[in-house]
Amino acid sequence: MREEVVVRVGAKILVPFIIMFALYVHFHGDYSPGGGFQAGVILAAAFVLLALVYGLEAVQRVLPPWFTRMCAALGVLIFAGVGVVTMLLGHNYLGYNALAPDPTHPEHGQHYGILLVELGVLVTVFGVMVTVFYLFAGRGRENS
Amino acid sequence: MSAHLPILQVVVPLLAAPLCAFLRNARAAAVIAVLASWATLAVALSLLGDVMSAGVISYEIGDWAPPLGIEYRVDIVNAWVLVIVSTIASVVAPYMITSVEDEVERRRIPLFHAAYLLCLAGLLGITITGDVFNVFVFLEISSLSAYALIAMGTRRRALTAAFRYLVMGTVGATFIVIGIGLLYVMTGSLNMADLAVLLPEVWDSRTVKVAYGFLGVGCCLKLALFPLHLWLPNAYAFAPSAVTAFLASTATKVAVYMLLRFFLTIFGAPFSFGVMGLDRVLLPLALAAVVTMSLVAIFQVDVKRLLAYSSVAQIGYMVLGLSFASVTGLTATLLHLFNHALMKGALFMAMGCVVYRIGSVHIDAMAGLGKRMPWTMAAFVVGGLSLVGVPLTVGFVSKWFLILGALERGWWPVAVVVLLASVLALVYVWRVVEAAYFRPAGGDEGTREAPWRLLVPTWVLVGANLYFGIGAARTARVAERAAEVLMTGVGP
């Protein structure tokens, strides 16, 4: 598809919007359907689209495989880390009330807590999705 | 910090796993894995101590009160299983360092340790949680990482073995989640203690009985009860040695715990034995497992496969204890969880030493090894005696309680079958001993004893076989109290 001008330009225009939409789905997840998992999949889809149109090598220059693997691990660390932080702040594991900036309204902590935890989900899902895509798309290339 | 022990039990390995994945250095990842495993053992032991003296511990995740929130609930039963899993983990993790360097591609070693820690976190999570949906989530964590661990075996057939386990394991997990879903429909609750209170009102409904069936078959697939064991022999035979030692002594044990939890705590002993007739279903299956799988084990030429079939037979003993529907029978089951973990751990670790030196566990390749690897084969002999159930080993203690349970019910033919199966175990252990000690050595003259880094963990487990075999009173007391908790339903 590298020769198709319409597809190349179309993909270039679409990718920033896809990434934007992924972030919207993440940050708006507590008001409307969505959340970290869906956002991670959409974010990964942006890079899959680029890889389909511009080729695997071009995308791997921007998003190297070692980085996506790191993401897969980093997300778990963020999720579990939030729990450890709330524990150190004197609440139970994942007791988001500990994260409220204003102690008179502890329930605000729930908002920040869920966003942080879902950020961890986003990072891991994105990392795993792209890694799985790289592995399948790159099959047989090492030998040929 | 001691109030947070229940969650630390799971979070320590869960946090250590991504750390291992970050590191490119195999040694550093291995050190993290060892330290995390030891930390889980420390937590488990202190939890068991607390539960023995102060009763049930409840921990509310995210400060949400149960039954709405997720609760971690530790009683004697799961504290006991936590100790089993983390003990094996702390012995296998140091063993893994050397064994894995030999058997797994170097660049994959950090990821191997990450997968091991995830598997450990999953197994501990299944055990400690008081929420049935949480059980399913942790079951998937432990199973998926187990498939990856098995697939890292040296031979290509490890991949098909892992895939077969994946298909069977996924069917099992799906059945479990269907059962959980049906329970949720009937009661509107996912909390185990809450379910135990709500379920007696809807005992008569067909949905609950169907849920019981789904949960039973799902758990039995995961614990490899005959005839649902087909995934197990290949998975154990082709996995890396350290993985076999770890999974054989933890994964099926946790599945047995899951079965006990669902059937005795959530549905309750009156429903299981009174309404559903669980004892009549499990008794023939358990006996069939014990006899046929011991017979099949006798004809194996690959010793890891031989031990795998023997594992299916030993699982039969655990289920047999449950089918007695008595405190003595359950004591035998719970004791055998621990004792079988000790003996199979020691045996598979001894086989790992053999693989490390001669690269094969074919019975002919092991001819004359008794002279060349005296410590390794001595470990196998002690482990094997324990498997047979010779006095002064842990195997004897389990069989003692099992036969006691059978006689208590007046089922003396069952006791005879248990004794006969011990003879069968003697036959398959003897085949290996005969090859190692009484056949002339062939092949490479230069085969030396395994390195001490493998031998020390192996002998720690061998020592535990003897220590808990001679001084069985402590383990028996814990198992007996745990059995009472299970038979009487939810504790205070």
C-alpha cells in the first residue's frame, strides 16, 4: 500500500485523531463508556494502521519493540504502585480516598485513583497489543 | 504494616514480576525472584501464626466493605495452602537460577522469572481471596503464565504440550466462570462468606445445581482428576525442570483447594454430601485415578512422565480423602496437599539435576547413575520412599490418615486399594532405582555430581520429607483444625 497516495495521506491525517480519541476515552472513562482497556486498544490501533500503510520498519523506528515490551511491564507497575502508595498513606490497598488533595473531601480521591489505575491499564494494554502485532507481523522476516 | 499482610502476600510477587521484565540482566532478575519468594514465605508463615491464635483475618481492598467490596479472607485452610505454595516457591526459586541458565535461552531468562513470579502471584491470589470472581481472575493470571513457562521447555514438543494445556485449562476456567455467573444470578453476591449464607435458601433451584456441576468439572480439569488429566503428563514432561518441580507441587494443590472452597465453604458440606451426593461421585473416580494411573506410570520410560502419571494417581488420594465426607478424610486430603508437594518437589528437582548433567531422563540413559551422581540419586530414593509411603517419611503420614478415614467409614476395601496402590508405587520407583544402582553404567564416563546450587535446594526438600515424616504432629494438628473449619462451614 506504500504506493497509494490517498491511503498514505489519509492515514497520516487520521493517526493524530485516533490518538486524541484514545486519550479522550481514557480521561472521560469515569463519565461515559470507556476506560483504560479500550483506550489502550485504540492507541495501539493508531500504530497498527501506520504499520500497515508505511511498513513495519518505519513504525519500529518510532516505536521500537523494546519500548512496547517496557510498556507492558510499566503498566502493571503503575497499577500495583498506586495501591502501594495508598497503603503508605495509611489506607488499605487501593483505598483511593488517600489520594484526595483536599482532606475535607476524601471522595475526590476516587476520581484521581481510578484515572491513575486506568492509566496503568492503558499502558499495559497498548504495550501488549503492539508487541503481539509486531510478533505476528514480523514472523518469517528474520529468516528470509 | 502487619495489618496489610494479606495483600502483601499477593502484591510482593506481583510487583516483582514487572521489575524482572524491565531488567535485561538474568542474574538480577533471578535475585529479585528469590527475594520475592522468600518474602511470600515470611508473610504466609506469619499469617498462619496469626490465624492459629486469633482466628479469621479479613482485609478490605480499597476500603470497600464486603460483601460489596473485594475481601481477602484468611482462615486456617487457606493460610495452610499459602504456606505450602510459598514454601515450594522459596525452595524452587534458588534452584531455578542454575537450572534455567542451562535450559532456557539466555535472553529470555528475565522474562522467565517474570512469568514465574506472575504464576506465584496468581496461585497465592486464588488461595487468599474471599471473592469468587477474584478467584477466576487470579486463576487466569496463574494459568496464562504457566502456559508460557511450560512452552519454554527445551524440546519442541513443549509447545504442543503447552498448547494442549492451554485448551484444556481454558475450558476449565470457562466452566468455573459460568458456574460463578450462575451463582451470581441466583444470589446477587460474589463474596464467599455471603454466598455461603445466601445459597441455602435457593438449594432446590436447578440453576444452583447446574452451577455446582460447572464448578466441579472446571476445578477437576484444573486439578487433573482422572479422566480429565490428559493435559498433565506432557505438560510436566516437556516443561523446564524447575517449572515442573514448581507446578507439580503447587498448581494442582491450589486447584484442590479451590474445589474444597467451592464445595465445602460456599455450598457447604450438607449440600455437597447430602443433596448432591458428592462422595458417591468422587469415590469411584479417585479410586480409578489411583489404580490406573499407577499402572500407567509403571510402563513409562521417561522418568519425568512417570512422575507426572504418579502425580495424577496422588491427586486421586487427595480426592479420595474428600470423598470420605469426614474430618479424618479431609485431614488426609489437606495433609497430602503439603506432603505430596514436598515429595514431588524433591523428586522432580532430583530429575532436574539429572537433566542438568546428562540432558535426558530416559530410564536407559540413567543406567549406573547411582555411582556417578550419588547425592542426586539418594535424593530420588528418599523421595521415592516417601511416595510409596514408607514409615518415617511424609508419605506414610498421609496414607495413615487416609486408611484411618476409610476404616472410620467401614470401607475396608478402599483401605486395601490404597495399600495395593502403594505397592504399585514401589514398582515404578524401583524401576528407576534398579536402572540407577544395579545396571552397569553406559555412555559418558565423565558425568559428575550435579552442582551444589542444585543439590542444596533438592536436599532441603528431602530433609523436609523426613522432618515432617518423623514429627508429623505439628502438620497434622493444623490440617485437622483446617478440616474441622471446612466441615463446619464458615468459621467465626
